[in-house]
Amino acid sequence: MASDEQLEKEFRRIDKDHDNSITIDELRKYYLPMQEMLGVKPELAEQEIQGLLKRLDTDNSGTISFEGIDLFIYIFIELFCFF
């Protein structure tokens, strides 16, 4: 499992405008290329992105906030555990 520091660094890498939240566009830019490399169809990848946002948008703002490392651990597992 990645350290808290690694997870925070990864969150910040996805959060391109550094506003402590990840928009759906930021998530797409990060997630779609990885899924494409794995041969996942764009439609399925988009469904996964929408699902992530729905599960992790705790305040219905349309973004994923970094309100605690536990929430980001979930994102990390969802995005990077393809095995």
C-alpha cells in the first residue's frame, strides 16, 4: 500500500489547478490514457469515471475533494489496482 505522502502527491498530480479538488475533466485527463493503454473501451472508461465521481463527490459539488487521506486511498485503489 502506498504511503500517505505518495497518495497526497498523486492527488495533487491529478488536481491540475491545485484547488484541492479533482474535477471530472481532471479525472478524465488522468484516467483515460491509462485505460486506453489497457485496452478499455472509451465508453466503459467514461462509465467508470462517472461512477468514481458519483461515489466520491461527498458534497454534491461535482468534484472530488481532498478532505482526508482515507477518501483518496479509495480513489487510488479504484484507479491503480487493475490486477
